[in-house]
Amino acid sequence: MRPLAKLLEGELNPEELSLVPRSYDIIGSESGAVAVVEIPEELLNRKEAVAEAILKSNKNVKSVLNKSSGRKGTYRLEELEVIAGDENTEVLHKEFGYTLKLDPRKVFFSPREATERQRIASQVKASETVLVMFSGIGVYPISIAKKQPLVGKVYGIEINPDAHLYAQENVRMNKLAHKIVLINDDVRNACKVFNFKFDRIAMPMAVGGEKYLDYAFKLVKDGGIIHFYSTGNDKNLFAESEKFVINAAINNRKKIHIENRVKILPFGVKSWKVAVELKVF
């Protein structure tokens, strides 16, 4: 893909060109996709030009959305404004052999984390029972069940009712209803009703996930794995994440062994989304 700024030469002045985003996300398939771009405030008066350049360079893109806020609120959504193209922003997105239906204005979905989802799915063993907290449109449960067809059951908990409805449709569409159980509730409520424990628990929420670690420790089997996500800065990527899991282990009178530390994706200025994977005893 040609850099976006290159496409806007002659349309924007040099100062404006320096502000053009280096990248943007495309969610969807060849039959219809949306582009999500984060335009700096100083360039908002030229947002239409930026959007038209994206449309011209991506023939499968039907809508361009500008991200005007980070994730916020109970449902952890970004504010996305349609700045060009179709107001209908529901799409079908394909990755690693499965298809997902979603509307990025109603649910959170990151196409950039497809490889990370496969990394987790590849670790799941036959007959495991897996819990995915904050499961969104069902992408982690689906990626796990597709990658490891001999998995026992995968449970997904999601509080956003729109995301839950999409997850139900996605599970049906990918013919995985016999493997995946979806729960539309707050993780703190849903975790109280389980009367069994899990071999593996994934917590793919970068901000605030530490508040749910006690629930994960109570529900993981001895010898089970927790995939805990958080953020870290360039100076010490994993220090805060490790502090969270160590404190949770002490609170729950458990021993842990940190099996892996993974630097995933940029998360703001000089910050990264990271994963700390731990075995609990």
C-alpha cells in the first residue's frame, strides 16, 4: 500500500502532509470493508480529502471512519464518525479460515491482533476447557475452536449486548455452536456461577484487566494457564503486569510461574500492549 501522504501530494500543503496518519485499519473483506483512521485534530478540516484518498486507493472500502476517542464506557467502545462513503458500516471480516460479522461502531474489534489470537489458539490442547473474558464478537473463542477442533469447550463472557449478538451469529456462521458457550453479562457476575474450573483463561483487555485477576485465579485449575494482558512503557515493558499477577497470586494464596512475556502492539505514545502468561499452582 502506498503511504497515504504520498496520495495526498498536491492536495495538502507540506505542513498538512506531515500530519497525515502513517497507517489505518481495514476491517472487512473484498466484498465490502471499512477503513478506520485516526486523524489529528489539526487536520480535521481536511478530513474529507484524507477519506477520499483512502477510498481511491482501496477499492473494497465502502466507508471511512475517523476515530475521535479511545476506548471508553462500560462497553469499551471508540467513537467512530463516518467521514466518507456508506453509513451502513456492518461488514464481514475474514481471517485464518473463519468469518466474522461486526459493526465497528457498535463493538470493539482489532484486525491487528489476528496473529496474537492465533498465537494463543495454537497453545490450546485437546480436551481443554477454556474461558475467554471480554470475548467481544466471539473472535477468541472462534479462533481457538478452529485452531484446536478437539478442544473441550470454550466459554466467552461479554457485557456488550451488541457484541454478544454478533458473537452468537458468528459462532453459528462458523458452525461451532457445539464447542462454544457464550454469556452476555459482566465478568464479575458470570464468574460467580461457574461450579467447575478451567484449564486456560484468556483476559484480552489491555486496560483494567487487573481488576478481574482474582476471578481468574479462583477459576483456573492447578497447573492451568492464565493469559493476562496489560500495557507497559518502553523503559520496562512488563514490570506493572508482573506486579499485578504477583499481587493477585498472593491475595489468592497461589504460586505462579511466568511462562512467557510477549510484546504485542503499540498502545499510545511509547507504550505497548503486552501479555504475561503464567502457570498457577
